[in-house]
Amino acid sequence: MAFARKLIGGEGLGIDISEQAVAECWEAGYPAQLGDLLSYTERNVAAAVTAMDLLPEIGDRADFEHAVSRLILAARNYVLIQQNYFDADTTLALQGLHAPAHFGKRIRFKPTAADYITLLARLAPSHSISGLALFGVGEARLAPLPLDAATAGAAEPSAPAGAYRNLRVVIGRKEVARFRAALRRTRAGELLFLWERPVEAG
């Protein structure tokens, strides 16, 4: 909540399935309520909707796709999603490296850039999507894999290109102008992918 307020402004309302998490939010001065994203049905309830480090934990691919759909429908202007950047994991492993932060939590599905792009291409017409941007944010801390003798003695493994700490996803709704305004507010790191809905000739 604090990160979202600082980044995009506004008061915000937290939604969580945990009674304890909701109580802790109120104690910290952040309004929150019990709720489950997978069964959330409200539409156009906030100018911006955020999900931070959430989607890899909620279920399988079907749950991921359903959750993204719910987030988009709840937003009037745009959606901001941030999560660990999993795209580099396979390449890192083949180099004898891994990003320990990518494996330190309960992760049920690892959404990649391709997962977002293919899903948003399918949802674009029905969800009034006006744009999509993906950013690689921060540098992942890497460590040698324990079974790789070739890298076991490396003191400070260096990150190959593309080993970012986080993936930031910005999804615009309805008007392209709203999407561009969202990018000005949330742009960070290295731009990996950018798509805008073509403006129809009038």
C-alpha cells in the first residue's frame, strides 16, 4: 500500500484474503477489506489497480489469467502489476547460476513476459485494453548453483543481460491517452515490450 501510494498517488484500498493482513493494514493506517481476487466482480471501481508480488502465489495458469482479467475490469485507467522476473531463470541455470529470491517464496506459477503478452492479446477486445508495457526493473542478485563445479568457486557472479529483479507490467484501458499517462507515472527500468492499440481513423 505504501509503495502504491508513493508511486501512483491516491489513498487506495487494500484487498486480502487474510484477516490478519487486513487487521495489520488498518493498524498501520491503510484501509483494507477481506476479499479474494479470483472471485472479485466489481468493475471500474478505481482509477488504477495494483498487484505487487501476488500473481505467482495465487494458483495455476488458469488462476493467473482469471486474476489479470479481474484486475483489468476493476480499473478505469490502468493496471500496474509487479512481480519477480522469471524469464531469465532457464538461461541462468544453463550458466550455472540462479536468482535465490525467485525461489524463496511459495510460487505456484511463474508468469513470464510471454504469458502476459499472449493473454493480453486475447483479452484486448473484450477488456478495452489500450496499451501494454513491460519493464525489467532492478538487478537480480545471483548465486552459483550448488551442482555446477565450473562456477562453484566464483566469488561474485555477474548478471547476464536480462536478469532483472522484477517485471513491471502496465496495462492501459480504454483510451490510448490514459495508457500514455500511466506510463509517464509508472515507467521504470528497461523497457522490454511496448504495444498500443492502433488509433482508428475517424
